[in-house]
Amino acid sequence: MPAFESNRVKSKYDLLAPDGSEIRLLHSLSGASVVHCALPVGKVSIPVRHRTVEEVWYFLAGEGQVWRKQGGCELVLDVRSGVSLTIPLGTAFQFRNTGAVPLEFIIATTPPWPGDDEAVALDAGRWPWSEH
């Protein structure tokens, strides 16, 4: 039986995600993992798609846009505190910070994030991306 866990979001990130965003590790169980994600002011993520996981995002702070494309469906969503969205399996996506503070959100991933090979970088997205 797994032990109970508690955590506090750190000021320094734990790692950079394959898309260039800052990840603070929260928790992982057998069925899902949860992280705090931040994208600094003026930054644009690298466009990617996932191989095996799906995600739910909930925005905490900042302002930005998220581009998602799956098959013939393509959408750009304005995001800010209180907005949530899904990244279904196989969806191409990219996000950018359009505000004056870091864009911060919680990501729940199912199954748990398997490692850096999970995200497949795409040749093109909605916007030119930033060097991170």
C-alpha cells in the first residue's frame, strides 16, 4: 500500500518539460500523475503531441493561449485563472504566455507521465516557439 504524501510547490522548478515549460513535481500514483506547470512571460512552448497519455489542465494564474489540433478539428483557446481544458490522446498542442506574469496551471496526466520520450516534437505548430 502506498504511503500518504504531501507537497508544497517549490519556487524553483524540478525540470524543463520536453515542450520547454517549467515543471514542479507534485504527486504520482498508479493511475495518474499531477504537476504544476509554468511558462515564463513572453515564452511560447514547442509544439508536441503525446504518445500514450491524456491530460486535464486547470489554469491558476496569468494569461495565454492554447492551440489544439486533432484530425480536422483545430482550436485556439484564450486561457486564464479558472479555465480548464483537455488534451486527448494524439492531440497536437502548443501554448504561449500573452500576459505580464507567468502562465501557471495544474496538469493531471493519465496514465502517469512515463518520461521524456512521451512527447513528440512537431515540425510546426500555431506560433514560432521560444528558445528556453
